[in-house]
Amino acid sequence: MEIRLNQEMLDALKQAKHIPNDVQKDIDAARPEPGVSPARYRLHLSDDEAMELSELLQWHVRTDPATGQASVETAAYADLIRLIMETQL
């Protein structure tokens, strides 16, 4: 599976805690797509790694009680979960 990330999503992944080594290697290997501005990064994951990452990120998402939406600090994680789910369909 290939997921295209923006810089904010990649930075959030690099800040996430408890990422398994196999998934961390994939994150570290994400490279920018040539000629695309703003920069987009290709993240290659197996289906199992994508599910693993999605489940882990769900623990990181916090919602704003007033809006029910992901907090500003965790919105990138919620966006990543959504991208993984859309890519799996």
C-alpha cells in the first residue's frame, strides 16, 4: 500500500510514540515525490503494517470536547487514519 503524506503528517509520524521497528523503517524511508509542490511523501506499507499504524495512531488522537473533532495537536494523526482507511478500500 502506498500513502501520500504532506509534511505535517510526516512530522507527526516522526513524533508518535511506540512505533514498531518495521513501521518506523518505512516511515524513515519515505521520500518526497519529485516535482510536486508543496512536498508530498510516499509511504510504502504492507496491509498489516498499515493496520498496525492505524490502530496505534488511534491511541494518539484526542478530541476537542466542544466540537467533537480531533484536537489541533492530533489532527494529523486523524488525517493519517482516514488516509489509511481510504487506501484500504
